[in-house]
Amino acid sequence: MPALVKAEAKPGIWLQEAEVPTPGPDEVLIKVHRTAICGTDIHIYNWDEWAQRTIPVPMVVGHEFGGEIAEIGSNVHRPLEVGQRVSGEGHLVGEKSRAVRAGHFHLDPDTQGVGVNRPGAFASYLTIPAFNVIALPDHVEMDVAALLDPLGNAVHTALAFDLIGEDVLITGAGPIGIMAAAVARHVGARHIVITDINPYRLELASSIVDCVPVNIAEETLHQVCAKLGMTEGFDVAMEMSGAPQALDQIIDNMVMGGK
């Protein structure tokens, strides 16, 4: 099968032929129909310091996907069927850590990543444990299925707060930032301000979500608050850019006791 492989320990990625994986007893083989590109994949492509100490070479990369079940392992007891439309959780956990046994799967110190520590989704087929398979309702399109991973990040972050009637600041108008803005609008936030220095991303954000896009290189948040009649600052902030200065801007523009 064709696959995008990190075949060498240097910048780049290679289209190669790879063996179709065979699912283990507790695994499912998935035929991939859609994938999405994550920032992790860019790190791997560029072969930065993180990728160099994390990615075993060669490695089929990619972890955001939608597809259909092609084969089911002999020991799988979940109600899954061949041909069923699915996506999958890309973080694989063990069974022994205290975090897992307490149900805190995201805190497992032995987590493995699809497309990071084991072959990924930028291929015709991949295998994952049946535990990680997410069945898709009929109304969820494959294009959306490939984005469930970052959408989950946005939803869990935004819904960590009670946003009804709140003034919300989101720093970073990348995909997760825009999705978080959409969640905030859906649940009833009042003013939603999203910042970036990329005009294209800000235009995209405002075309998707009813929000106030701000190019932080051209306008300050104090000026924006004044225009909106916000005399004390934001109630809730979500940092989605990874820029160190964004945290300083958040602290300077929050109400007392902001979240």
C-alpha cells in the first residue's frame, strides 16, 4: 500500500510502499478515507529537536483520520462491524499505571501515539486497538471525522469553563483556536475576541464564527476592550497560539478572578 513515511533522520517525508498491517487479536484494521495534517506532522517533517528525540525511523506518520473497518481482531468483543464508518483516538494507553486504573487515560505515562511511536494514518490502512475506535454517526461526514482529534481538544478546553454570558479571549486563530471560538459561541458567550498576527487566519475565523478578530501586531487588547465597552477585561481566556507573549497579554487583560 502507499504510505507517507519518515524514512530518514533528516527533514522531509517520503511516499513509499508499505505492507498492509495485520490486526492483532485486540485490534481493528481500518481503511483510511480521509486524513488531516496536525502540527505534530509538521514537526516530524521538519525534523526538529522534538522529532529527533521522539520519532523512531522509519515511521508511517499521521494520526487524524476517518475511514471504515476492514478487519476485526479475533478477541474484539465491542459491537463493531466490517464496513462500519469510524475514526479513532490516537493516544494508546496501557493497563497498569495508576492513572489508567483511575480512568485518567490522558495521564498515562506509557502513552504511545499513532504516527509517532507506531505506524500511523497517512497510508491506505492502519491498525489501532478496538478500545480506541470511535464509531461515527451517519450524519458525521468523513471530512469532519478527520478533524475529531483537534475538535476534541477545543471542546474539552472551552467546556472547562461556564461560558454563558462571559467575555472570552482566545489567543491564536489556528484550527483549534477557531473551533474553541465556535464552541464558545454555541454555548452562549457574549463577546468572543480571537487574536493572531496572520490576516488570513483572522479572516477565516470571522467567516466561521461570530467573533471579533484582532491582529495583535496592529491593535492592542486594551483598545479592543474599550471599543466593546468592556471596562474590566475578559472573564475567560484560552491560550491556543503557543506564543510566550500571549500569556502576558492574557494576564494584562483579565478581570480580577478571571479564568
